[in-house]
Amino acid sequence: MRGYDIYIYEYSLLNRKGDKMIELDLSKIEDIEFDGIDTNDYPDFCDAFITSATYNGRDLTEEELEWIGDDNSDWVYDKLMEHLY
């Protein structure tokens, strides 16, 4: 477990006006599927990305998946390592 894991509890996805649209607790994201995994790019896997996941039993939207990938790259990398190994 990395030190930042202690601080990853809840993030807010905001729309362009700054209004809160949805809150995502990263610890509740499950059933994560990846694509773009290129073993020649080990150990970076910079082209890998989440294609689908669930949150409290519902599928995440494309916008939510994009937000997770863009704003939580260390978390995504850790989940990718769990997925691969």
C-alpha cells in the first residue's frame, strides 16, 4: 500500500459551472476492465486505460471513467498492477 492510499477516500466530479454532479468513493469501484495494455511498455503501461467498471452495482459512465483516468492516475496504475499480477 502506498502512502497516498490513506488519503484517497472521496472525490467530486464537477460540471463546467462548478456544480457538484456526483461523488465517487474510489474504494467502491469494482469489476474494473482494462484495455490498451502493451507488455512492451512494461513497467509504465502508459497506453492502458479503464474501459468499464461498476460503482455500487451500476456501470460507470464514459465521463466518470475518463475523470478517474485523468485525475487519479496513480490509483489506476495500482489497479492495473492488481489486474495483471
